[in-house]
Amino acid sequence: MFSKEESRLLRQEFWTSFGKSFPRKWLLYNTKIKGLSFKFHFDTKKALIALDLEDNLENRINCWEKLVALKGILLNEYLPDAIYEEEYYLDNGKEISRIYLPLEQKVSIHNKNTWRDVMEFFNTNMVLFETFFEEYRDIINS
């Protein structure tokens, strides 16, 4: 078991190491579409990448409908295992819409032996996710 401080330091070390191993300017919150952001998630049980819609309900529905219309393209050409969830609840209880891709392997940010696999998963798949977004940004944002 790790103390809060040890856990914090491990998390910091992972993200620093990821940034050095795969130096790239990720889109993340800089999508230029209100409420739409990309996320990396890695904790003691799982790793995933996600596209989150967190805007007000009307804008969320509008954007979600466009993402659903593009679902075939995303699944066939970019991320065949991506999961669409119109109603996704965050740990804090907040409801968002999310498209995500989990790493189908048992990993933990506390286990450095799993870090390389997670970093490669993040890099490979987020590049594909962002490429899809850049290609269809105008449709998503219309």
C-alpha cells in the first residue's frame, strides 16, 4: 500500500516520463469546441483515453448527435473498439457524454512494470483519436 504522498509522486513520475517518452502537443482541452475535451486516464485499476462532452445539455446533445453520425467512420477507420456512452457518470456523480477506449489489460499506475504498455497505448490511440477529430472537426462543430 502506498501513502498519499508516495502515490502522488508515482503519478507525477508517470506523467513526466510519458511526456519525455512521447513529446507531443496533445489537443486535450484545446479543441476550440466548448465542453469537448480529450482525456488520458490512468489509475490503480485501469487506463483509458476519452473524448468527453461536458457542456450544458442542449449543446451536449447537439454535439453528441454529430459524433453518433460519425460513429461508423471512427470505428471503421480509427478506433474499432471505441465505446460510445451518451450517459456516462463520473466518480463525482456528474453526468457527461463520453467516447472512450479502455486498455484491455490489468494495469496500475502504482506498478511501473505496466507503464510502458500504458504509454504506448496512450500514444498510439490518442494520435488516432485526434486525427479523427481534426479530420471531422468542422462537422462536429457545425
